Amino acid sequence: MLSDSAKKPTLASGRRELRELVDTCDAIADRKFNPFFLDVKLGVETLRQFFPLWKTFEDHCMDAHTLNRLSEVVRLQNTQLKFQSSALYADPEFIVRKVEHMSEKRLVEVLLQSWHPLAELEQLTEETVTHALSYWDTLLPIAERWKKRQSNEGKAPTSISDETLTGLGVHGEEFNKQINRLYEELRIACENGKAADYWTFARRSTYQETVHRAYLISFLITYGFARLRTEDGNLSLIPIDRPTGKAAANSISFPIPVPRSN
């Protein structure tokens, strides 16, 4: 057993106890522990126990600081209680203990009060049977329905000849001439050393012409005649001095919609 002198509080033990109290309060304020982790009443008793031992100004400041931190814990406990009451929160352990002490009769009464079973009744009537028979009588056989489905299928994709592509202006010598002319236009537009605004360079008097020109510009970029630059949402074109005429291996797709307002 401890002697009476060992049980007697000392100045050193009091300072240590207060530091531990402050550390615990700070941890609770930082949300590391539940506010109810600390017994505030026991903390106040600790302050009352060691208060007569304080001799220096620092000891009394520490005592006041500890009391302030305990009051913060009380505030956090109050906030948590208000939140739990507004959310109809109930402590699980409290519910378990309450259920364990309830009689079987009371448990049955609670079950009947909270039980709301759903019931559904279905039955065949003369009217529903008549509708079902009418549906199946008018339904075509499965073979006929498959024929109708096959007849609605689209045609398989087919190939297109070089002559047709040349006539559309997207293939052949004429297409290459359009690309080269457009490249020369871009070089002239950038003679001052500045990049050409994409929409200024692509826009024409009609929407169809603008779309066609944007289509040709995409080939300039893809095959190394020009470089597309994006900055702050603006698009610009920069001609390449020595075009490769080949698509880059690591190129990516960058779709640019052409609104009718352009």
C-alpha cells in the first residue's frame, strides 16, 4: 500500500496533471477524440485539488488556461448534444441496454406499432383473360416477325472509287493543289512573325465555304504543314517552314466544331 506521504499531491505532480489535461483538451478541439472522452467534472476536481499548491504567476496562468480549455470541451459537448437531438440520434449502446431489459410483451407491442407490412392482391378476371387471348391471337408468328425485322436492316458499308473522291474534291491532284494554295495563304498571313487567328483564317462568306476551309485546314495540321496552338481558349495557326507531308505518329484528335455564327 502507498503511504500517506505518497498519496499527498505535490507541486510537480500538479503541474504534470494540468499539462496532461490541456493536451487532452487540445486533442478534443482538433477532433482527434470525442468531446465526451474527457470527464469534465473530474478535470475540475483536479484543478480544485492542486489550486492550493500554486506559488508562482506561471502556475496560476496554467491553472486559468486549463480551466479555459475545459470550458471549450464543455462547449463542444453541448454542440454535439444539440446536433444529435436535432437528428433524432440515439446512442446504440443505450438502445441495446434498453432492449435487453424490456419484457417479451413490451417487445411484441413495439414490433406491432412499428410494423407496416405491404400486401398486394392479384387475381384473374374474365376481362383480363379476354385481353390476353386477343393479344396472342393478333400477334404474328415468330418467323414472320423475324422476316420483318430483317427487311428493315440497313445496307452493309461499301467502298468508293478514287474517281468519285476526286469528283468530290477530297482526293487526287486537285485536292493537293488546294492544300498547297492554303499553305501559301497561311505563310503570307504569318509573314509578320505572328500566328494567324484560326477563325479569321478559316471564316468565309457562307457557312458551307467555312466548313470546307476548316476541313482543308485539318489536313494542313495533320500532315505537318501547320501547327495548331491553343492559348486562353483562343486557337491560332503557325506554318511550318519545312512541311513533312506525313502524319505524325503521336498525333491526337482535336475536334473543332464550326458554329453557324461563324
